[in-house]
Amino acid sequence: MTSKPIGVAVLGLGNVGSEVVRILTENAEDFEARIGAPLEIRGIAVRRVDGDRGVPAELLTDDPSELVGRDDVDIVVEVLGGIDIPRKLVLSALEKGKSVITANKALLAEYTGELADAAEKSRADLYFEAAVAGAIPVVRPLMQSLAGDRVNKVAGIVNGTTNFILSAMDETGADYAETLAEAGRLGYAEADPTADVEGYDAASKAAILASIAFHTRVTAGDVYREGISKITSDDLETAKSLDCTIKLLAICERIVTPKGKERISARVYPALVPLNHPLASVNGAFNAVVVEAEAAGRLMFYGQGAGGAPTASAVLGDLVMAARNKFYGGRGPLESKYAKLKVAPMGDILTRYYVSMQVADKPGVLATVAAEFSKRDVSISTVRQQGSGDGARLVVVTHLAADSALSETVASLEQLDVVVHVASVLRLEGTTV
């Protein structure tokens, strides 16, 4: 006897939504066998119902609110993008006791608490594996596989567009603008790439990862953020000479302040990464996340971080879990926020700096520059001078120091007569000295 179907509403029919519908339709029997009951798409919300969308026309609707409110809808899949409209629809679904699967990292990074509270109140499931790193399973391992461990750090490459750009710059020697244009032609960069190249997308994902890993609500506004638009081909060449490459990293970690207070750090910025670090070899549009836990040690998750089919894979994994819960009467993992740790300001974080500056061709330049670092108790690891005359370039790499002291040092360097221009300032990650 066939079990009662579980009704699914799909909000959005873009790259991800189209793949979700296609895979659900083509593999209907497999999904029924895995769940115990058939999944039936009750409707698909789109902006306009005209034109051939490749799905039965009777499933299309331009009224997502009506679709979400239908009695025959048990699970809502939100792949619309944006924040305001999805927020209202997701909240409405959760308040009605319907399970929700979303790939919307921007929504979660701003309103995780509100959505989690609504899900808990109505005893509904809220799943979001696809919101971080596409097909790569990161969220579920953090929430379930490592639930009995203490996670100390989560760091990784979580934006495929920026990783493609930096990898291409490193390989070809082309400048940022040229490589960004090529990324656009190949479909890796949006028409407006700001969210990717300025780090907003990665910051949203960092907020989600930090919230899960450290049992604390973290929003995108809590995440320190820098993008890659100021990276030059010279920076990548210098990185090679230091046996490093440059990656846009999302870093979330536990720290202890000098006063012994436990805090967390969540930050996104381009950084020099030693070539022997596992993240250094992650190239193209791929993503990777490294998790460090006390008992499990170091774990690395690697794969396709974006794209219609990979992201749909993560959505459908969540859909199967939510549908099983509906069929058997279980529930997915709830939000864990008991730790309530404070987010440390960027200035308190111990980091290393790479500073590249154009300097005047006169005696005593190195001593003058070194004195500015010494004034703030910042120890210099290496110094390299490239070129001579008015084009002389000085590269300084520091040891670990408080980011505030390093930032103040850079500001003071820009005021020196012997420094013509501070060209680049990057952090160095993946080392401990």
C-alpha cells in the first residue's frame, strides 16, 4: 500500500530550483524508497508564470504566500535568494509547522535566531546545508557528527568566484580587473560581483559556521570583512617568493583574551597561505573547509562549492531528512546557543602582516621603517627589498602581534617621508609564529 504523499512547495526556479525539481522528478521512485512515502511537488513559485519553464504549467504560481499556506504542503524549499520576501515566507511556513529547507545564506546570517525560534516554537524542522559551500557537507557534520566534540576552529575557502579569480591571477600573472572580466565571461562571476569579491558572501557563511561551531548566535554584522579587489599580480608574485599563495579565507575560532576570557573570532579577508597548507592547493571554483576539533583533530571537506546541481544535491539531502521526520515523526537538530560567547573585535586578534610599500631611495630607510614596528612591540620576521631608486619596493613580514598594533603601525608608515606609498597590506595565515 502506498503511503500518503508528502507535499513539497518549491520557492524559486533558478539554477538551483530547476535542478531540485528535475532531480526530484527523475528520481521519484528512489526518493520514495529512501523516505517511505512519495514526495509530490504541490507548486513552484516564480516571478512570472509565462513562458516555457520546463515544468508542468499547472505547478507554476506567482503567489508564493498562497502556496506556502496550502494545507497539502508539508515542506517548503526556499531557493529564491534575497532577504525580505524569503524571510516572510520562511517565517510563515515555520509558524504553520511546515519544515523548511533553505539555501539562503544571506537570510540565515541575518535572521538565524528569529527563524530558529519560530521552528522551535512550532516544532518544525529548519535545514540549511546548502547555505554554506554548496554540495560540500559541512553544516550537518558540525551539528551532528561533532556534537560530542569541542570545535576550536573552522577555516576555509567558501566562495568559488574569488577563489577562481585568485587562482587564475596566480597561474597567468594577469591583473585583477582582467581576471574578473574573464570570470564573468565564464559564468563564475555575477553581473554585479560585489557580494563575492568584497567578501559579503563569505561573511554570511562565516556567520553561519561560527554560530553552529561555537553554540553562539553570530550575524554577518559580527564578521570582520575585507575583499580581494585590491590584490595585485605583484602581491601574488611576492607570495610565491615567500612559498605562499593568496586565498580569501573565512576564519572562525575560539580565542582566549590576555585576561583569560573565552571569546570567538569570525573574520573574512585575503591572506597569504603557505604552500604546504591544505587550503593552498584548493584552486579554481572549488571550496574547502578545515575543521579543528579537540578529539577528532583536523578534518577537511572539499568539493564543488556552488552551481545548480551541486547546491541542489545539498538541498535534496536536507529534503530527504525533513521528509523522513515527517513520515516517522522525528525532528531534526535544534539550534544550540547555550555558550553565548562574545565576538572579539578584530583588533584583539593575533595575526601576522605582510606589508608591501614603495620607499624613497635614501640611506636609513630600513631603520626608519623598522622603528615604527618596534614602537608597537611588533617583531619583524623577514624584510625584502626589490628594485632601486624611486621604484624601490620594501616587503615586510611580521611575527604574530595584536591586529590593532599592526594596523596602527601601517597607519604610521603612511605618514613617513621615506615611504612613498603603502601598496598592499595582507595577513598571513596557516603559521603559528
